[in-house]
Amino acid sequence: MSITTFVLRRLASGLLLLLALSLLVFALLDASPGSPLQSLLGTRPATPELVAELRARHHLDEPFALQYLHWLSDAVRLDFGRSISVQAGTPVVDMVYGRAALSAELAAYCLLLVLLLGVPLGLIAGIRHGRTADRSISLLATVGFGAPVYALSVVLLYVFGVALGWFPVYGAGEGFADRVTHLTLPAVALTTVLSAVVVRQTRAATVTVLRQDYLTFARLRGLSPARVLIHYVLRNCAPPVVTSAGMLLIAPLSAGIFIEQVFSLPGMGSLLLTAVAAEDLPVVQGTALLLGALVVLVNLLVDLLGFLLDPRVRLHAAGEH
Amino acid sequence: MADMTDMADTDTADMANPVPAPNPVPAPGTASAREVSRRFRPPVLVALAASGVAVIALLVVAGGWLTPYDPGQQDLMRGAAGPGDGHWLGTDALGRDVLSQLVAGARTAVVGPLCVAAGALLLGVPLGVLAGYRAGGLFDAVINRFADLVYAFPAMLLVVVVVGTIGDGYWFAVAVVTLLVLPAQIRLCRNTTLVQARLPYVEAARTLGLPAARIMFRHILPNIRPTVLATLLLDFGGALISLSGLSYLGLGVPPGTPDWGELLRQGQTLLAVNPYMSLAPGLMIIIATVGVTLLGDWLYDRGTAGTDPR
Amino acid sequence: MTYDAQTRRTRPDREADGTGRTSGIGGADGALLSVRRLHVYARPDRAHGPRTLVRDVGFDLAPGRTLGVVGESGSGKTLTARAVTGVLDDGLRAEGQVLFDGIELLGRPERELRPLRGGRLAMVLQDPFTALNPLLTVRAQLRESLAPGTRRDRVLASAEISRRLREVGLDPDTVAGRYPFQLSGGMRQRVAIAAALARDPELLIADEPTTALDATTQAEVLALLRRLQADRGMALLLITHDLRVAFSVCDRVLVMYAGSVLEDAPAAALARSPRHPYSLGLMLAEPPVSHFVDRLVSLPGQVPAADGVADTCAFADRCEWRREVCTTTRPGLTPLPEERASACVRIPEIDDELRTRLLGRVRKVPPARRRPARPLAAPGEAPRTTSTRDSARHAESTHRTPPGPPSGRTTGLYGHDLVPTTPGTPPVTPDGAPFLTVEGLGKTYGRSGTYGRMSSFAGPTRSSRSVRLKGTTTEPMALRDVSFELREGESLGVVGESGSGKTTLARCLLGLTRPTTGTIRLGGVDVSDYRKLRRKEHREARRLVQMVFQDPYSSLNPRLSIGTTLGEAVTAGPDPAQRPAELLERVGLPASYARKQPGELSGGERQRVAIARALAVRPRLLVCDEPVAALDVSVQAQILQLLREVRAGYGTSLIVITHDLSVVRQLTDRALVLHGGEIVESGETAALLDSPRHPHTQRLIASIPGGN
């Protein structure tokens, strides 16, 4: 019973968040320069037929609240209208579908690298706390943490793409191998930035856990090093690290805008950016809201994972109802 | 004096043990003593970071006198080219000197983030301390909901959408970034204040009937100062990343303004012709942000080493 | 098993170390654990050179015997235990010889120690709240502690786990499936003991196993340890700060101080006649629970750092029998008759005096060191101002002025006749109208809300701390229908264990928490809700009552100097002309302390400053929440004595919140016992403690270590 209550509560708060975002996104239409009609027309000539159609479609004659409700009920059915200028006439959802795959591939690639690099490096730094290995890893993490992804990407692009010529500098590639080659530099850039956070989190968690009495007590009972590492160190490090994993899944979206710009990748980020630049409001609204929904979903999953990993959270939540 | 430090160390070890026991100290906390001294030593890295930040500060203040050329002066005959003819870092597509733009860009790069940090300091810190001291109140709840909202979404995405669509220039972007930095700053101050507010020294001050404002700003604030300082530096770095990033995407400063993000954007297309045009601003941004991050970490460690109950 | 073979071949080296002193006597051949010349050093760092934290410790422990290592904080007792088991923190290094059944443990790599740990020697840590893995059930933690053969067989393991849990007095059906955070402190410590003993080791080292527990739980866990030790014929090394605990459990006791062993003796012999001034001081400093003492005896000064006493007797600085010889070399343990040893070079001369002192509890200050008796303020007398040549040490020395002549006999704490200094009546008999009236006070706590919970996950480095605090402090505390009165000048004790509501009561009185129901009237003003008071009333109410907190380390703002803290308190009081120096003097600290930062002061000194701060507003009621619980035994009496003097000198009423019955005995006229938020018994302190009626009070009194 506890787990359903927990999920329902988180789901409810997620939906509330989405509602807030949808209001913000919808309000963009009014907030953007010019009248909503002008925004929706874009550069198209204002023929009476088109104007009438837009008025009817967007309920422009009704009050703001009703407009919003109409828009929202469409949005729930994934109907965000049609693109104005980026790909005039194409339904927004179709455009997003066309771009989502590449972004997902990049995120997955990057996540794999982070798990293979960030977590072990953080563990090593935590275990070798205060020694050379820790200092070197922590320094790298700080650089990665502080450096903006676009600056890092350009440097990588120049060194490995232009100067050394090891990787392609442009586009997404065709077929699996080619795709992997094309996505390697972007993924490495993204991984550097994300790993930094993971390394810092894992290191801090490890240092804390290693100081705990229960670790000393485990050693004092003669438990095997493997058991101590897995059941004591790793398990106790997991909850705080997993809590930061939500950021891991969300950051590729944020950083994706830059990465896709640097490496000319046609993903969600570049779609959003192009739409913003072209003032194609339906596309901006649709993309932003879908990304928001994704974020809410990811946060929910992360909460759920934390819930499963830590009996204290689990039973605390259960005790409330 | 040696005895004094010794005692101080033992006391820190004492405080690390929250269980009310007549004899809570495992031993004079030697591990923590080591930790403290290690933290107090300004490492080479911190010195490097500080000098990097100092150089950028110098460029901001005295950049005008240091540039060899007027950053806006065009040389269409020359166009984009690598280093040479007194242009140490080459020229851009319009033949403008990259080094001069880089130096002039420091001011643009730093001014916005400074405003953001100032906003965080003047609004975020007092509101956060207030929310923490009156935790559980209405104001606290409102602040927390807002922070939830901002935390839940990738901030950069919001900035791009809002600034890109509403698009009212650089200062609008600065305002949006400040608004998005505030909740984190407020919540951080709130949480650290909350920890302090439950300590006996604050309760003793309350028992004496001292005014709330005095307790908040004379007792609590000095004790959370290391955290506040460190986060302000992080806010500064984050704002620099965001604002330069907006310029890099073409959504920040108006074209023609010397700016690192803008330079990076234009330089990227000329990577094969004049790589310095994008590498130099890229490195400057990295030096600035990593520099303040390192400084923030160090200040935090140093500030909390002696007094933090941990 | 390879170790057994090794054992038979190598016999431990038992020669004296050639310097003329033996480090440890008493044990003979056949010792299970034999420690010689054990030193613990801290590696040098920026702030310090290499430091010695434990110096030349030696002892033997025979199979089936019990050895107590007693000392205050910084004595090195825990480091000794950790050095023996090889779990010293990073940056610490042990040297010397630790033979366990003939096997040298020091310097042995972790890989080779592992088969010994758990199997042949085990250790239980102080804090049951942190010693168990929070993410594993009790069952899992017991199972992993079992011997491999048992562990791997599912049925066998399950039966064994049940048996082990029953052995420590827990019900396997309800406990095995639980996580540590779902158990009370006492239950957790039982689980930890079961886990430590899961492979029936020959030696158990218990490091302050009951210090973090409530008095009644403490007694139960001690009894359990004693039973387990006797049943199995297991050797037990008990580390404790409490001599009474050591005397009640151990055959032999080692008294440690500032990293050195000062005395080593059979427990009964030590209790009868200590052969070191420090041992005596420690025994006398414990405020007796059995009777009221007119003048509490305390050791002056505080425990030095082990490293600062390399070339002198560690205790010389606080010793009234000090001679020049004490400070020129470090005395080693010298063997004495009756299988005991003392590190006091003057013991042949002063032995008789020590014994007399213990029997009579009469302290004679040697003429050379005698200073004029200068009490803070005699009863009924205004506080006196004295010259500034005064020092903390000086002031503290007043606490050992000779008390009045003995007048009656009772049975003492240490099981022999001793003479109390006055009959068991407190000095002040208050009368007059009630000054504080509490009626029907109730408090229920709501949930702390989402954010309180979330903030404990704010950062990985802090989370463990807040979760832990949760476990220990936010247990369901509430008050139900609490009513009592307090007259001007009266001293009231509020006794209870954790969760009894005693701290909530204090916080309600101070307006730090608003009661849910009931009223608090203070000096004629209803202060149930401070927020409803008018500005002037509020100010006046704040001046009526002040608080002394338990933890002297966090009760002073670390960023403000002592002078600033006191100066600020003065501004809140009725007399803004008061100077911090006067306040400091009133609590026996020199005026120069005004310039110091809290970090430079010891715990006892900080508690004095906290009392001075409270006195700044001339309160008529002082609420003391466990005023000495966080202090070392040798310092506790100083603070108790100071509180008495405050009461006598200013007629200040006291409410003393405590779990410690001896504090109640020494400080209060009346007392009430809180249990589960309700008053279960109240009355005159002497009557309450001597003939308790309520079962809970009886249980509290029965659980005093060394009592009946």
C-alpha cells in the first residue's frame, strides 16, 4: 500500500508542476513581442482566410483563461498545433518525434560513459581520501564542474576533430558504427561535465560512509572485504548518488542545446533553439512541454529508486499513512 | 599557543559527537586535526585559481588601456586570419583584432554575473535567513514551492525559451537568470540557517529576548558566512556560464558587442582558419568559472574547518 | 587454525622493558591478551609535530577475566582498545606489543587480522545508533556475522539467529526482520552484542557500551554483558568513563589519564583504597547519589593533552600533593603489594592520607598550597567583588576548602562506611507564594512536514548526521497534564529518561516551544505563549527566567568573543552598566577571559560562561537542562557547586532537568519524575530518592551502577 501511495503522491506533485509549466509556456504567446495573432502569423501574409483560421483554431477572441484551457486540452492529446516557420505546416508532435531519437541516443551513450567513469572514479577518490589519487580526481571533477559544456565542446572539437582529425566535426552519421563515431565527441564533452557532479557526489558519499562506525564494526566482525565493499560501502553510497542521478538524466536535455549546436546535431535541443530563433511559437511550446513531461517522469523514477534503496525513506513514507 | 590549537581541535572532536554522553570524545581528534591543517593550507591550485581570477579582474578594470587595437575596428582587406601582423590571436571575419575583443569582452562577461551574484546576496540571503529562522511559516512554504518548481526543470532550458521568445535584450536575460538563481540561494541559506537556529547559542539569544533581526544577522549570519560566500561564487560562475552561453546561442548580447560567448560562436565557423578565435574565449570562460569554483570550495573548507560542528 | 599452531610455539615475551619500570603487572603466564609498551602516535601535520596520544600502556588479561579501563575524555582508553583491535583512524600509528594468545597483533596486515576478528576477538562500539548498517535488517547483519559453516546453511543460520537474539533478550520474531532505525538504542546495542558474539570469541572488548543509553537500559545491558561473559568464560575488556560501572563489572581496573596508566589494581582493592591522587580525585568527584554533601569536592583545572605531559607526572598540574620530583620526570608504574601498581612517586608517603580522605571525604589542603576560602557568596550575602589577581585555577581551588565536621554515618557509594559532611538536608528552605505555576501543561508534536524531512537529504555529508539526530531526539515526546508549583528560591529537579518529555517541559518554560494545552504563570504573568505578550511584558518575562543548556560546545556563538557574548546579554538585562568582567568573576573565571573565543575554552569553562550569560539579566529562575551531562566527571562537581552558589548567593530558583539522580540529590529540594510525558511521582528530594513509591522511580534508582 505504501508504494502506491508514494507513487500517487509524487505523480500528483509532478502533474502540478507540469500544469505550472504549461501555464508559463502558454503565456509565452502573450508575452512575446507583438500580438498573439502576429506571433502566430509569423512571416506569412495576413490573408483574411488565414487570419480567420488562426483565430478559430487558437480561440483568440476568447478570454485568456479559456484560450489556455482549449490549448491545454489539445496539448493533453499531444496536439500542439502546426509549425509556423521551421517546417511550416508540419504537426509539432511529428517534428519532435523526428528529433527525439538522436537526443535519446546521445543521452544513453553519455549515461553509459558516466556510469563507467564517474562512479568508479568517485569511489576511488573517496577511498583514497586525501591522497594523490583523490586530489587528481577531485581536481578533474572541479574543472568539469566549473567548465561550461559549450566551451569544453569547442576545445574538444578543435583538438580531436580539426587538429587531430580523429572524429567527424559535423552531423549525426548514418548506421550504427558511423553514428557512434559521430556521437563520441559530443558524448565525451557531456560526460566530462556530468561525471564531475557524479564524481563529487560519489566521493562525498564514500568519504562519509567510510567514516561510519558501522564500517569499523563490520571490519571488527571479520567480514570479507568484498562483503564490506558491496553491502556496506556501495549500498550506503547508493541513496545519495541516486538522488543526484535525476540531474544526470535531465542535464543532457539542458546541455543538449549547446552540444547539438556545437556539433550540428539535429536533436531536440537544436529543434527548440531553431524554433526560438525563428519565433515558431507552437514548436517552442510543444517541445518545452514535452521536455518538461520527460523531466517529471525522470524525477518520479529517481524518487522511486531512492524509495526502494533506502528502507528509512520507505518506512517513513509508509508510516505517514 | 600550541596548547591552544590543541584544545581547539579537541573541542571540534567533541562537537562531532551529538550523543549526549558524559564522555563523548573518542580521543583527541587527530584525524580531524590533520584534516583542518590540510584544509587551511592554500594549495598551489587555489593560488593558480586566484591569479586567474585576478587577471580577469584586471582586464575588467583596466582592459581599455591594455588592448592593442580598438576591438570594433574592422579590416575587411585582412578578414579572418591566424596570428600575424601584430594580431597575436589573429582577426575575425571582419578583420577585427581577436585579442582586443577578448580583453574588451571580459567586462561584458563579468558585469552580468556580478549583478546576478549581487541580486542573490541582497535578496536571496536575507530571504533565506528569514525563511530558515521562521521555518514552517507561510513565507517558508511559498519559497519552498517556488524552489521546487525551479529545481524540477533544467534552468538553462527555461532561460533559452523565455529569453529567446520574449527576447528583451541582455538585461532581461540577467533578470531571468537572477530569478532562477534565487530559489537555490534562498533554500541553501534557509537550510543552513535552520541548522544554526536549532543550536543552543541561538536559543540562548532568544531566551535573553534579543530582537529577531539581531539574532538573524549578528548571530546566525556570521556562522553561515562560509556557505553563503561559497554559493555566491558558485552563483557568479553559473551566471557566467548561462549568460555567455546565451550569447553563444545568439540570444545574449546584441551582435557587435565584444563578448566571449559571441566570439566563440563566430569563431567556431572559422575553426579551420583561426582556431584561436574560439579557443581563446573558450579558455577564458573555463578559467573564470573553474577559478571561482575552486576559490569557492577553498573558502568554504577554510571557513567551516574550525567552527563547523561536523 | 594456523594461529593455534603458532600460539603453541611462540610464547609471549614477558620481560620487563629494562627501564626499571614494568608496564603492567598482575597477569601471569596464560594471559589471553598481553599488552606491553603500547604507544599511539599521531602522524605529524602542519598544525602539530608528531604527537603521542597513548604512552607506555601495558596490561594482561587472562581468559575468563574482566579488565576495566577507566578514564575521562582524552585519557587514551578508546585509542588503546582500537590499537589492540587494529582499527585506529588514518593518521594514527601504534607501537609496542599486543599479544593475543601469543600472536602479535600490531603491524599485522588486515588480511591476517580478519580470521581473528569476530572469531576469536570481538569488539562492541560506544554508539549503538551508528554501529549497525542502516540498510540491512537485523537478520542480515547477524547472518553475516556467523561462522561460514553456519552462515551458508539456510536452516541452520535461521535457527542460530533466533537463538542468538534470544540470548541477548530480544524476541527474534519481532526483531529479526527490522532495520536498525526501527529499534531503540538499547535494542540496537543488544543486536550489536549478538553480532559481535556470533562466533563465540574468547575476548570481547566493549568500548563504552552503555554510555549512549538511558540509565535503566544501561543497567540492563551491563547485566547482559556480565551474564554473557560469565556463561561463556569469555575475557572482557571494558572501556568506560564511569568508575562505578567498572567496579560493578570488573575484576581488575586500569585508571588512565592523559594517555598514561596511573593506577592498575584489583577492582575491590582500588575501591577500598586508591593509590593514586587521581584515582581518589575521580572517586570523590562523583557526586554521591546516596546523600547530600554540603560541599562538593572537585578536581581543579582540566585534563591536559597527552602530548603536553611527556616529562612530568600527567596529573601533577592538578595534584595537591605535588612536589618538585613530580614535574621533573615522568613516573612509571611502580609495583605495590596486593598485585597492584601506581604511577605516583609519593605513594609511600601519602598512602595513608589518601585512604583517610576517601573514608572521611575530608580534604586537607597542604599549608603550602592553601589559599583563603573565598566562596562566591555565602547564603544571604551579596556577591563580593574581589581583586583581579584571580584565576580560573584559583577560583576552582575554593571548591576544595575544608567542609564542616562530620556528623553522622551512612553507607557510601563504594561499599564501605563513610561520613557525610552534613545530614541529608539542603541548606535553603524556601517559603512564600508560588513564583512559577504550571497547570495542565500538554504538548503534542505534529509532523515536522515535508521540508524537515527533505532537508536531511540535502547533502551527503550532512545527511547521516541529521538522520542520526532524528533517531535520538525526535522520538515521540509529549507532555500530558503536567502541573506543579515552584516557590521563590526553591530548587526543583525534573527527572526522566530520553523521551520522557523533560526537555520539552524546559523549552515550554523558556518559550522556545509553545505548549498545546495548559498554562504557565511566571511571576504573575501568563507566559504560555510568548508571542501573545506585549513588548514590555515580554521583556520582563525574559528577565525572569534563563536557561543553561546541556551542550556547552554549541551554547556559545563560536564567532563572538566571550566579552561580546556577555556584553550583549547585559544589554538585555536591567543593569546595562554591568561589565563582562564582573560576570566572569561571579562564575569564577578571570576577567582576561573576556577577550577569548569560545574555541579556546574547555567544556567546564564554557559552561561557566553560559551560566554567567544567564546571570546577566538577573533572572529569578534558572532552568538547567542536563547542566553537567556533557562534562568530564572531574569537572562536573565544579559546575554543580557553582550552581549551588548561584542559588545561595542570589536566591535564584532552580529547575534542574536531568537523568542523573546524583545531580538531583545534590542540587534540589524537591523533585518530580517524568515518564512518558506524565509526572509519575513527586516529593521532597531526599524522600523521593530514599523511599521511591512509583515502580518507574524504583527502577531508576535500582539501575544506578554499583547500587543494590
